[in-house]
Amino acid sequence: MSRRQLLNFLTGGAVAVTAASALYPVGRFFLPPVEGDGSGSVIAKDKLGNPIPAAQILAEPIGTRALIAGIAGEPTYLTINADGALSERGLVDSCTHLGCTFPWNPTAGQFQCPCHGSRYAPDGSVERGPADRPLKLVRVAVVNEAIVVSPWTERDPRTGETPWWV
Ligand code: FES
């Protein structure tokens, strides 16, 4: 290899590395978060399996409980907080008594299980049995305009204890 070829090779390599390092973050910005990264995180989807843009949920009124398909397709309630932001706490729509799904009753301000009458507070705490455990939590975050749902593995803020599902 001649001296000219070596200099051309080194210059080209330096330009390519510089361009790639500058363009990589730009490219990542326009790509939705990757699923299957080993963390168990998924992108919130509708019942047809299409990703739900965060703006679609955030356009709903304050106090809305929006159902999405979360981790492993579990129906999961998202909450619009009083400040208009999405709550970081999602609630899995599966009664801790025997697993029925349940609606949010905005008049009563409760999740009300139709199977055996359990009632849950807005944060998923049990207000009336036979259920004896709070609703399963998942972590919710908006990343690049997508809603990312992740397993909640930290202390349960409602009980102050290790979550029953961990
Ligand atoms: S399954 Fe909900 S109260 Fe029994």
C-alpha cells in the first residue's frame, strides 16, 4: 500500500466514523423503542395490535382510564393525571380474586369487578373483597411518542412492601 493510499484510507475512515457517530443519535430519535430488549418492556398497543401513539391517549380528558394491551397482551389501564400527564403507574385489568376483567366506574371512582363484587380504589388498592391483594402494577413511560410499559419490580408504593407479583 502506497503512502497516498494509506492516507486516503485513514482519512476516509475518520470521516466515516465521525459521520456515523453524528447520525446515530438522530436516527435513534426517529425510531420507536425496541421491544424484546430483555427488560420485558413493550409498546402499548390497541386491541388490533397496533401501537398507540402517546398523543392519542393524552388527548383524552383528565381522569380518563384508557385500556391498552400491555405486557404479554394483558389489558392494562392507563390513567391521565390531574396535570394532564400519563401516570407512571398502570394497572393490570385482572381481578386479584379469580382473574376477571373489570370496568372503571367514573361515577363511583372505583374499578368494580362484576364477578364477585370486589371493588378497587383508583390506585388499585382493595376497597372491598373478596379480593385481598391490590391490582398488579406496571410502569408506564412515554418514549419517543410511544407508550412503553415495563414490569414493576420495585416496592409497591401502596403497601410499602415487595409486590405480590414479583
Ligand atoms: S374475580 Fe373479581 S371478585 Fe371474583
